[in-house]
Amino acid sequence: MKKIAVLTSGGDAPGMNACIRAVVRTGIYHGLDMYGIRYGFDGMINGEIFKMKSHDVSNIVQRGGTFLKSARSHEFRTKEGRQKAFEQLSKLGIEGLVAIGGDGTFTGAKVFYEEYGIPTIGCPGTIDNDIYGTDYTIGFDTAINTALEAIDKIRDTAAAHDRIFFIEVMGRDSGYIAVECGLGGGAEMVMVPETKTTLAEVVEKLKGSPTTKTSSVIVVAEGDEEGNAAEIMEKVKTTINDDSLDFKVTTLGHIQRGGSPTGKDRMLASRCGMAAIEGLMSGKANCMAGIIHDQVAYTSFEDCITKDKPLNQDILKLIEILSI
Ligand code: F6P
């Protein structure tokens, strides 16, 4: 294998740049020709592919976002789109791919590999941490630190005014961000899609609080089945029906996706990037390079996409214990 291209796809995550850098430099170190693809699979279809030198990835290890840009491609979901993408890669003689992203990215990469046989390895780049086959995903650590900083600030004002705050964090269908922020931010409760928390339980908790606590923070994962934080707050407020209680809601939103990656994310990104290139060189394909128990681990795209990575129930219990 002589020519490998790298792309970032789906929601960006802090540390993607560090991962691109590791992919490009490891490839060059091993004597390969490295290419970058702009705008993920869309760029592959449109031929936005360019040769990369080592200095092209200088001064990006510390930057959030992705300098290759990202997109959620609709065209790549079609046979015609993937055919165009294959033609673009063939024109340049590209024989291997590294796709940095989440489960949507790996789903696309898997179909493409099955149709055209271009060896592809993924790197887990998503703030959601919901990918099977790696203990952590690139961007998760930065996202929870960003969210925690915000939660700490909200706590100050919540305490000053004796208020009850519902804070919504990202994570699509996954409660990883909510759980870590809930624990680290000293939340009274967390609401996550994986474990049902009824509105009655929230009401019960808040009714029990005022004698001992003057303010409360409830962290809600955006995918919670009771609704978004604003909807949950309204329902709880109506049920409690106590004018002495002051309710507020904050949705942290895309602030969680930006910012300079933490040391942990830079380390993870660099290790996965290197593992992706070395995996391709050793003949691996159709899988993701992750880190499990501090060791590089390759997991088939099939498993990454279909297997659940369950939340640690001990941490949920811990949040309950620590919020008495
Ligand atoms: O997958 C990462 C993520 O930030 C999710 O947590 C969130 O649901 C989604 O992306 C938001 O996507 P977009 O930026 O396209 O609105």
C-alpha cells in the first residue's frame, strides 16, 4: 500500500486535528504518500482530495474543530454517490482510507469497503463516547470539561438565587456526557436515555430537597425519553405547583463541540491515528482502531456499529449516593 487518504466526517470533535496529524505523519514516516479529503464523504464524491506534506499538519495539534472540515453526507448514502467517490479515489490511485468519526461515519465506510474493497480503518471521533470498541472517544474528555466549566458557573448563580436548574447536555442517544458531568458537577440527578427516570422521581427528589438544599442542578441528556430539558422542566414545574420554587433551564449545545482538546484527547487521538496507519500497513481493514485498557485494539466496524457500550451503573448509583 502506497497511497492513503484521511477524512473527518459527522459531528466534529476536539482532537480530530491531532488525529489527522498523527495519521499523516505516521504515513509519511513509513514512506507512504498521504492525502487529505475535505468535507468528509462529500469531498470524496466531489474530488476535494489533495496531497499532504508533513508541514500541512503543523500547528494543529492544539486546535478544536477539524481543518479538513466535516459533513454529514446524504449523497454517500446512495449507490451513485459511492460510485463517484470510488472513481475519485481510483483517479489518484488511493489504496487505503482512514475515516475519523462516529457510528454514522463507520456505517458509510463499511458499506463502501464491502462494495469497492478499499481497505479502511476508522478512528473514534465523537464527543458522545458511544462507540463500542474503545474505552473513550476522541473529543469526549474535552466536551465534559467544557460542560463542567459551564455547570460550575451555573451552580454559582443557582446557589445565589436558590434556583432549580435543568441543564441539557449533548450526546444524541447516549448518556455518557450527562453521567460524567452529573458526577463531576455534583448534580442532584441525571436523566439519560439508557436508564429511565420518571418525572415522578424528579418531583419526589426536588420536593425532598428544599429543607436541606436551597438550589439544585439536574443534568439532562438531550436524548432523554421524557423530552428535552425545557419540556421536562415545564412538566416538573406544573406538577410541583409551588410558586416559592424558581425553575430555570440552560441548554449547553454546541459549545461542547469546540475548544482546544485536553491532554487526554490529544493523546488518544495521536495513538488512534498512528494505529490506523499501522493497521492498514499490516493488512487490517473494515475496522476501527481504538484504545481498550491502554492498549490499541482493532474492532470490526460491524461490532462498533451494532454493539452497545453500556453506561457504568456504578457511576449512576454513585451520583444518587452523593446527592443526598
Ligand atoms: O454526535 C455528536 C453530536 O454533537 C451529538 O451529541 C448531537 O446530538 C449531534 O452531534 C448534533 O449534530 P449537529 O451538529 O449536526 O446538530
